[in-house]
Amino acid sequence: MKALVYHRSIPRYLLSAFFNKIQRKRFHHLVTPLKLEDVAFQPARPNWVSIRTLLCGICGSDLNLLKGAESMLLEPYASLPMIIGHEILGVVDSAPPGSGFAPGQRVVVEPMLDCACRELPPCRFCARGEYNLCENFLDGALPPSTVLGFNAKASGGMAEMTAAHPSKVLPVPECLSDEDAVLIDSMASVMQPILENFPAPGETVLIWGAGVLGQHAVRCLRAMGFEGRILVIARHTFQADLARAGGADEVLRSPSRQELAKACGGRFIPTTMGGGNVEGGADMVFDCVASSGTFQEALLALRARGRYVMIGTAGELGKVDVSSLWLRQLQVTGSASYATALWRGERVRTYQLCLDLLASGGYPTTGLLTGLFRLDQWKEAFQSSFDKAGSGSMKAAFDFR
């Protein structure tokens, strides 16, 4: 089968990082250790469901890998060579007896490789449904990695075939289009931290970043009943327009601190050096970019005891003044993928909740999937995702149909 395979090469990884610093909007395919190859298909384990890929989305973690921008501390949590891609919509090709799946059934794959997938007794986190925090990502019947697609045996979805543990396969309702169903992974990545950090009625929420994660943040908040004020920081016009369409009350474009303070309901305080401070502000920030700049400005934009949630994935952050963190006793947390969460007294599976919302027709998806590419167009696909301003890309995906 045809597949995009990422190989281990420290020189090529470092070259990718070097060229990305020089030309951030260009995909340097000549130096990246990613290749389109003919490989044999083999499920990672004999009891897994084999799936013919229909669509596979391109995730920000895939882009960070190709940019040479992943944290060095995360190296143990991947095994190479690996077929990348974990935002998977497909059709069951074959399934083990008793799995509940049949050939021809349309499914999505929740790609976590937790204790169940590794054929281990549940760790303390898996036992309570928090399998995104599994303590055995390095052990068991599979090579190390947290998700399918970053694993030497559990191949990802940027290939004609893939496979998944039956517990991680979910049927897709007939009323849901392929184009909407492939959005579930990015949606669930945002829904998880929103369920775990849901704002109180009447609070002001600041969403930093209006890429696909920021767009989902607006829509997930509204879909789950939040009626408070949502403020979004967007870089591009098309992102700002989509944020308004999704339910944002106000959208700012690269605001100054004075503009940010006013929009958040705070007060700008001039400083002799350092660019000024903000007194008062938003109740909560969902940072869907996770850069040094967004982390810094988010800390300033929060009122006392405000909450900061990192949804975007960052490795290293540069120089950041964290005086607001202790001065205002801010709460700072991160978020890892998806699992289950407590919602209104019940534990819900985030992936299933997102499937149900998408199938309900009440979740606006227009404009979120902006490009479909054949696998042999992989250079063009990644280039569109590298240069969002030039391409207008929100979410791109590979199309095997």
C-alpha cells in the first residue's frame, strides 16, 4: 500500500528546524525524513480492526514534526519508522469476532494507545477513564508512543490501510458526511479541556488563536451552552470571519495591550519599560497557539484568580515575565488529547460526545475543512498547511475515496 513514512534521521530533523526558522511558511520536503513509499500492511496486533482509509486530517502535531519543532523531551514517546496521521475516518475492512464491527461499516478512530491497546491491566488513570494520561505509553504489547501514527507498529492514517484496537473504533452515524466526520479529532482535542475547565455563567472567555483549534473552541463553548462573552484573537481576515460565524462576540486582530485591556474589560497601566500592564481582565483564556507571545499576553489579560488553559502544544517558550502568575494567583493548566470527562455529574466519552454534536446538525462546520488532497499530493498538502495566510487553509486532509 502507499503510505507516508517518517524515518529516524537526526541530521534531517535538525535541517528541517533550521530551514523552518529561515522560511516559516515553506514546507522543505527535500530535507524532511518523510517519504511516500510502498509498504506492506500489517495490523499492530491480531485482534485489531483493519480499516480502509477514507480521509485523514493533517494535525498541528504532524506539522511540528515536519518543522523540527517538537520538544526533545517527547522523543521517548514516539517510535520510528512510523506511518503518520491520527485524524482517521475509514471503512471497516475486517474485524475480529465479537468486536461488534462488520466490513463496510464507516468508522472513526480514537487514536490513544493506552493500557487496553497495550494489553496491560489498567493503570490508575485508565481505570478512571483518563486514558489520555496513561502511565504505560512506553510499555506493553506495542512500541512507545501516546497515539497511533507516532508508533512503529500502530500505523497511522496517511496510508491506504490502517488498524485500531476495537475499543478505539467508533461507528459514524449515516447522517454525518465524511467531510464533517474527519473534523472529530481536532474537535475532541478542544472539547476535552473545555469540559474540564468550563467557564461559569456570565464570565468573559478569551480565545487566543483562530485556526481550527480556536474555531472549535468558540463552537464547543456555544454548543455546550455557554452564553457568556467570547473574545477571539485572530491573525487573518478569513479566521476572524469564521470565528464570528461560530459564535464569537468580538474578534481582535493582533491587538495592542491597550486594545486588549479594553476588550477584556480591564485597565491598561503604562510602565516605564516592558510595554505596559493590565489590571483586571478576562476570567479565562484558552490559548490555541501556545507561543511565548500568546502565553505572555494571556497572563496579562487575566483578572486575579483567572484561569489559563494551554490547548495548543508548545515545546520551549522563550523569555516570559510571569509576575502576573503569582501577583494575581492565576491558575495555569495544559491539556492532552481526549478521553472522558465529567459533565453535569456524568462521565462522558469526549469522542462520542463530539460525534453526537456533529450528527445533530447544530454544530457549524462550514469553512473548517478547506482542502482535500490525494496522497501523492503530499507536498502540496503540507505546503498549504505551512502557509495558512497564502492558502487560506484551516484544516487540510488526505482523501483516499
